[in-house]
Amino acid sequence: RMSNALRVRTDMTGSDKLVYTYMLNEYQVFKEFNRTYSENMSDIAFETGLTRRTVGVCIERLNALGLVKTQKHSLHDTSKSIVYHTYVVVDLYNVFNH
């Protein structure tokens, strides 16, 4: 779902809007199950039909616009360090608050 206010924003690309609406929907699903939203950028790319690089750029822009808040986490293992991100997606347009 996309609000009309989001649709007419000129400071976001079509890819930004696609990634935002996809992530907002996924965030709501995780939230319903009391889970923290974490998803691989490759998976977001696959689901949206964008490249991983484009998704990364979109997430950076969404962070700068205050629509997505990203937290970086590190897991340390004896053989390697694993980094993952969790996301809080702001429902600025009350898409899910009706």
C-alpha cells in the first residue's frame, strides 16, 4: 500500500518508494509477531526486483530522510565476524494505523 502523500514526494526516487513500502510491510509483519525486523539486502533486492546495490543506496537515503532507522550489530565467532542490521521503519503516512 502507498499513500498519496508518499506517491507525490519529489525527494524520493521510485526505487526509494518501492523499498520503503516493501520494508514497511515487512516491518509490520515482524511487529505483529513481536520480532525485530532484520532482512538481508539481497532478499529485499530479490523481492523488489532491484539490485542489491540499489537497495543499499535506497536504505541510506531512507535513513537520511528519517523513514528508516538502521542499527548495526556484530556477532563474533572464533573463525569470523558477522555483521547484520535491524530496521525500524517509520509509518509516517499511517498506512497501517487505520
